[in-house]
Amino acid sequence: MSEGRMHGVAGRLAALSPTTLHLLFGLVLAAAAVFGRSTNLESSGLALVWPAAGIAFLWSLWASRSRVDFTVSLIGAFPILAAVNLATGLSPSLGFAVAVGSIAQTAVAVALFRRFIPGLEIRTVGDYLRLGSIAIAACSVGALAIVVGSAIDGSADPLSAFVPWLVRHGVSLTGIGSLGVVIASSIRARAAGQTPPSLPSARRAEYAMLAVVSVVLYVATFGAGTALPIAYTTIPAHMWAGLRLRSGWAMLHGLVSGAFLVFFTLERRGPFQDLDPGIAAYVAQSFMFIAFSLSAVLALSMDERRRLISRLYRANAEAKAAADLRDLVIGRMNDGVLVAGADKRLIFQNATSERWLGAGTARPGEVWRRDYTVTTPDGQQLDDDANPLTLALQGIVTERMDLDLTHCSGEVMHLSVDAMPLPGEGGAVVVLRNVTHERLYERDLGRFASVVAHDLLTPLTVFDGWLELLEDPDLPADERQASIERLQQASLRMRTLIRNLLAYSLAKEERLTASRIDVGRMVEGIIDLRTALPGTQLPEVSFHVEAPHAVYADERLFLQLMENLVGNAMKYGRTDGTGEVTVTTASEPASGRTLVHVRDNGIGVPDADLDRVFEEFHRSENGLSQASGTGLGLAICRRIAESHGGSIVVRNVEEGGAEFTVSLPGTAAQLPEGIPFVEAEGSPRVSAS
């Protein structure tokens, strides 16, 4: 039968109404009782096998889901069993004793099964053995009824009926009961859509061969006309079935094989034909139960093994998925993470740690190698005994230890390190946090505080002094005017500092809107404003502007950029009246970007400061005596250039002075993603990405 048809049959069986199932169980119980009564072999007239015990147990076990159904199953089984026994020749006392004993043992078996096997499934060898123990206990209760019935019937030895009942009913309840429970579980699973994988053709051929071999062995062994003691030859077939079939099919194989045994034994053939009928009954039942149990136990063991292997595969897959997720999360962390064993051999490190410490530091399984030096923030060499990894391997937790790493290339990295031991003395985990930017920020913050303290307090001191002077009513008019001008200069200096601080903060964070800018026209406007500004006290400067190339940038920020560059060229130019400032533009051949050059013939930039002049608050020594400043102007220029996807560099010229070169977009298509471009007439256009 195909998987689809089996699934459909299972669904229909699972959907049957309780009334229909009660009727079906009743019919099957009657048929099983009739079959059992037709297997008389002993002189007592009792059956060789009694499948009705297993059917009654399955009926009541299914019905135990509700008290009403359970009561119906017990009450319905009693007249069926009594009628069959009476109709097939048992005396009234024995017939009713069989019915009472069957009902009693069924009720006890169901109660014990629900108590000791809560899942109501036979899935393991332990479940099967518990069912066997339950069958012995329950059938012992039922056997008492047949003892009483035999005594009422006038039997000379009523106790002799106890063991035959216990054997027949115990074998039936264990064998048929376990098979029925397994089949019911399979029906529920298939009805829920849980179908096992289809069998390959090779496995189907194997099962067909098993069926043929089993039939041949049982016919040859139990159908023989001579009483040869060769029943053991059928055992390999049961081992084969138990090792290769699922538990339900293996039990069914054992049950069908038992039917062959019963048939041939009833025909007085096979190994047991010369035995006394009473002894033959016991031997046949024992052999059938042993063969059935062999198949069942092996099959249940194999099923349990398959489930364990399946769970192991799932656990491995889940563990791998969890490990992959862990590696992904740790690998994407901004912090460096490394794990080392007790011998300091590397177990794991993420990409961030490898990037910071160096790819050649160690590979998994290797001893740690350093190509850097580790110092404390005050510059002292870190001893190995104080190393966070060493401390963690000794069971000491380290939190937020500040360390400086100096690579052989000269690069210095500031780290905050946490380290903790792993459970079970299995090593240690170290977490590295790069605090280089925080350190630089703290340094800049200190420098900023120093600048603010000096450059803001100085104008305030001027205010206080000159305001106090102005309070003198006898102050001459010309000195009063000079005092006012000095106050104006102090105010201008303070406003300039505050404006630069704001410009530096906003140069990177503010949203930009680009437009096409005529560099020459904007520079001319800056020059006019600078030269016309009263009180600047700047020496005479000669300007040369030749800027035919346009740039595409935020107009306000570009104005700030050029004001800073032109202002610096004027401040740090010659003071003898021969100062020159030249502003030119050119198109970069390789990229098409516009290069804006601002050149002066002043004091220039010391070679040691060429790479540092764009740092926040940095001022070259040669400029400190010539002009005041905050050290933010060129830092603002760098931020403005980088915010447009450009750059700024400086070089000293041979004739004296310095030349600053800014690279900015020469077309709208070169604008970075996220900066919209606005046409000259004001209509917005989406920026190039």
C-alpha cells in the first residue's frame, strides 16, 4: 500500500466515532474468543491461546479516556465472553468465571498501564517489560476467578487452573496488547501527517525475502511429521525481523509466526507432537512468547537507537546552528574576543581581535606569539604575571584594565581589557575594547578645556579691565574710544572661537545640500569682506585668483572652508607688506574631480607638522608667535572635505610658504550618496549614488 493510501486509511480510522469503535471492538473480541475456544488441546477443555485477553485490554485502554466509555467497554465485553464460552461447551460456572476473570484482569491491567506508562505508548524495551509485568499482575487477579469457577464446577484440583490461565492470558495481553498499542500510535501519527520515509526498493526486497524465509522455516519445522527437536531453527528469522523491521512490523511478524505454530501444534505436527497435551500447550505458548518477545525487544531497541541517533543528529545540527550564530555574532562584534586554553594555546578569536592583535599572533591550537609590546597607560612594561590572560588562567577576574599595544610598525592602540576564567579550569576568555578614540577624545577634551580656559577667559579679562577704565568719568575721549575698540576686538575674538567650535561640530553631522558653486566668485567675495573688515590689523596682501572650474558642494560649508583657508593664508603670510595669496583650480585628470589650491608665501608648515596640522586643536610652533587661533580651523576644513567625499593635503613650496589642496566633486555624479543636488534655479534633483 502506498504512503498516500496508508495516510488516508489512518485518517479515516482516527476519525471514527466512539459508537462505531465500540461496535468494532465488540466484533473483534467475539471473533478472538471464538478463535481461542477452537484451539483446545488439553483435556481441561481450555484454549491453547486466548487472543481475547489482548483485544479486551486494547478496547478498555482506548475507552479509558472517559469513564463512560470505559464502563461501556467492560459491560459490553462481559456478555460477549460469557456467551462465546457457553456456546462452545464450557459449563455455566466456568463460562461465567472466564468472563468475570477477563473483565477483572482487564480493569486492573488498564489501571496499571496508565499508572506506570503515562505516555500510553510502547516505545522502548522498558515499556515492553513493564507491560509484561503488568500482564502478570493483572492476569493473576483474573486467574483467581477461574480457580473459584473450577471449584464451583466440582474440579478435584481447582488450583491447577491458575497457571494455565496466567500463561495463556499473560502471553495474549503482552503480545497482542503491545502490538495494538504500537499500531494505534502509528495511526495517530499518520493521521497527524507524520509519515515515515518511504522504503527503498532494496529494503522492500529484503522484507519480502524475510517473509518467504519465515514461512519456509515454520512450515519445515512445525509442519514436519516427525517430532524433531529443531524449533530453534526459526529463531534466526525472529532476530532478522527484530533487527531490520520497525517494532510494529516485527511484532506482527512474531504474531503471524505464532499462528503457524498454533496451527501445526493443533494438527499434532512438529517438535511438540509427541508431548502430553498439557505439556505441549505450555511449551508451545512459551516458545511463541519467547520468539515474539525476541522480535519485539530487538525491534524496540533498534527503534530507540534510531530515535537517539535522530535526536543526536538534530542536537548536532542545533549545536552547529548555535555555534554558527555565536560565531556570526561574535565575529561581527566591535569588541575583540579571544579564548585560550590552560596552556595558553589559542582556541578561538574573532576577526576584530585578529585585526587588532595581528594575524600572525596565533592560530587555533598554537602558543601565543607577540609582535607587539604591552604597556600600562603610564608607559611601564606589563609583566607577564600581571597579564589579564595569565591572571584569568589563575582564576582571577580582570575588569577594564587599560593597556597600550605598540606594534612593530609603530602603531599604538589603547585597549580596555576584561578577562575571566572558563569553568572547569578549561582556559580563559578575554574581551578587548578599543578605546583609542576615547583616549584621543579625552586628550582633545583636555586640550579643548585648556584652549577655552585661555581663549575665552582672556577676552573676559579684557572686558573687565577696560570696562573698569570706562567707568572713570575723567577719561579723555580718545582713550575712551581706544578702550571701546579693544572691547570690540575682544568680543570679535570670543565670537570667532565660539563660531569655530560650532562649525567644527556641525561640519560632519549637519545634513548637506549640494549645488554648483563658482569658486572664483565666492573667493572674490571672501577677499572683499576680509580686506574691508575694520580692525583686522592685517598687513597688506596681494591676491591672485584664477578659478574657472566649479565644485559641487554645500554652499555654506564650502564658504566656511574657503574662509578658513584664505584667512590662514593671510594670518600666516609675510608681515612686511609683500604677502601674496593665490587661489587656483584644476581638474584632476584621473577622476575628473576639482582641485582647489590655496597658496601663500608666508612662514609655511614645519615638516614634522605636515601630517598633524589637520588635527583638532593642533597649532605649529612657528605660528604661535605670529597669530592667535584655536587650532580648529584646519580640522574644520578636513571635516568639510571628507563630508563631501573629498580630501585636503598641504605641502611647502620651494619659494616659501604653504599650499593647501582640496579635492571636491567636479560633477553632481561625484557627490556621495545621501547628498541631494539642487539646480541653480532651485529645483531639486536626486543625487548620484
